[in-house]
Amino acid sequence: MTVQTPRLLVRALTVADVPAVTTVFDDRQTRRWLPFPEPFTAADAQQWCTDLAADRRDSGDGDHYAVVRREDDRVVGCLWAKRTDWAAHVTQVTYAMSPEVRGQGMACEALDALSVALVLEHGFHRVELRVAPGNLASRRVAEKAGFTYEGLLRNAGYVHGGRVDLEVWSLVAADLRGPLGSAAAS
């Protein structure tokens, strides 16, 4: 799947994306909230872009995507879908952005574009996010992308610092098709 916004292209990762993916996932702030290897090496990135992405895609569990800034064709982040339930048409999306583009709205823009495409073009009924409660930047992304906070999963995740609770956020088809939904407004 590929989706575009005026500033971004969201597409499948390729082996050419390894250097950018290494930068995104080896960042200290990213590692604070996501349990990736420390350090995250080029070998880890190559596996993420190729073998792990193919396994997730082939199993039907999800996919790995590059967030590409269209003005310079540079990979500035990653999105990945996981825990996809095809019978229920539900999936979970996670994201990480390169340090130099944080605060520019690109995570929200990419998440919104992917989520809307999953719901409107691919028939998903629900897209979920799980956010560690202290990750205020990720919480702002969820809010700005139109996700609704649903509650707390106690002790449901882990980061390098140990076990954490996870906030559950969702975007459901009715959010886009209702009278106030973004699809209805466009």
C-alpha cells in the first residue's frame, strides 16, 4: 500500500532505506519509548526493512512503511502495522520519526493518511495505537490524528526501563463516516 499527502509519501520499506531507518531507530528518544536493540545497527535496520517486513506482510500480520518527505525524497520516519486481525478488520499502528522532523506534524500527517486509507480503502473497522503514558509527544500525535483515548492497559508493554502501562487509542470507521468525520468534511 502507498498513500500520499501534500508533504509525504508513505510506502513499503526497501533495502535502500537502511541508513535512514538506522537513524530513526537508533535515536535515544525513540529507544526510550520503543524496545528496539541498543544500539540499533545497520544490520538491525536491514532485517527490519527486508526479512521482518516480508514476514509480517506474508503472514498477514501487518507491514512496515517508510515515511518519505516528498520535497527531497528523504525517509524521515517509519510506520508499521501489526497484530492485524483480518476477520475483525482491526490493526495496530506504531510510528517513529527522525529527530530532525519532530514537531513538524509529519508523524500526525503520516499516521492520519495511513489510517484513513486502511479504513476507507481497505475496509478496516478499527485502527489502534498503544502509547506509554509518559510519551506526551506520541499522545499529541494520536489526538491530532483524530484518535480517541479509550483507556489504560495496565502493565501491558515494556521499554528498556522495564514494564509500562499502555494507553489505548483508536480510530474507527464511524469516526470518518459520521457527520463530523474528516472524510465527510473533505
